[in-house]
Amino acid sequence: MLIPKKNEEFLKTLLKRNEGRIIDFKQSITSAEKLAKTLVAFANTEGGIIVVGVSDNKKIIGIDPGEEIYMVEKAISENCVPQPNFRFELLETMEISEKHVETEKLILLVFVEKSNQKHFFKNQKGEKTYYRRLYDQTIPFSTCSDPSLPPTGN
């Protein structure tokens, strides 16, 4: 079980950053396949952090950690070949509404390590595509049926 941490300073620092080569904000995870592309792109580039529970305009939405962790694990086990190294961290923050009511909000951080090996996104047909991170975008570089082949355009 993941225990939430209170780290308001780190959260403020994260929220000051823009999406880019090493950070991606997600309100929630709606597609395991789309998430898997970002995970392998981070592993193939410099590593990175996926911040789940924060909208693109930096509003803290909060999440159900069990559901979001399930989606990350599903993306990694079904769509990442080989699976990248990653770890979770759960941040807890308090939000005060206009009516002065405190509400606890949870944010999931997915830290993806930079890898020395090539990672591929695998679709439902078993086709593998090599992704990298370019600025704030996840970009496909090649599609191949054999992950031992070097990617093109790299």
C-alpha cells in the first residue's frame, strides 16, 4: 500500500514547471495505451515524471490512487516491451474551497527511469513502436516487429 506524503514545497515546484521533455501532467489516466507511449518515451529519452491528478492548466483535481495505479500497471504490463523501471509516489495536499471547507486531494507521481536499453510500445496486434520525448510531445520513431532491430530516425 502506498502511503501519501505531504510535501507542499515539492508540489509547488512541480506546478511551476511546464510540460516538457521530462514532465507530463495528466488529469487522470483514460487510456493505458496512450500512457504506455509516454512511459517508454521517457525511458528512451531522459526519464521523467508523470503527474496524475493535475490538469494541463495546473489545477489540482485529485485522484483515486487505486484506479490510477491500476491503469499505470496495466499500461506497463500490456504495452511496454521491455517494461521500464519506475516507481510511484503519492502526494497529499489540502485544498480550501470558497466556503472554507478543507478537502484532501491526492496526486500520483510516476517516476520513470532513463534506460540504457530500447523500450517499445506494443499495440494490440503485437506491433512495436519506438518512442522518444521531444519537448512536450511523445514522438514515434519507428515501427518494427522485432525489438532487437535498431530504430530508424534516431
